[in-house]
Amino acid sequence: MAVEATDIISIIKSAGVLADVTLEKKEMDFKTLGIDSLDIFNILLQIEEAYKVKIPDSDIEKLSSIEAVAKYLNGVKS
């Protein structure tokens, strides 16, 4: 099952992040959306738990938008 941007948006909202995240903004950088480094850390923890993956520290910088996270997870899960 492919990971969609809507799945990542749901995780961001469930992590309690107050940023305005929508499909229209899926390619915007997290920092531009007002998501700080602590929020990103919490989001990534929830993603690791939800998808049973471990995201290496070396890959975290690549995960700068909703779309980037979805593409990354689809590559890891395939």
C-alpha cells in the first residue's frame, strides 16, 4: 500500500502540530509552514511508529516536506 500525502498530513495533525498543512501545500518546506525542529522530530517519531521503519539520521535532512516524506516512505517500503 502506497503512502500518500494525505497519510502524512494526518500524522502531522495527530502529532499536535498547529501548522496549516493541506494537500495544496504538500511540496512546501516544513519550516515555511511554521513547523519547527521539535515538531519535525515528533512527526518523524510518529511516522516511524506508524510505518514500522527506522529513519536514519543521515536521511532526515531529505525529509523537508510532506511530499518528500511520502516519496521517501514509498521508496523504503518497496
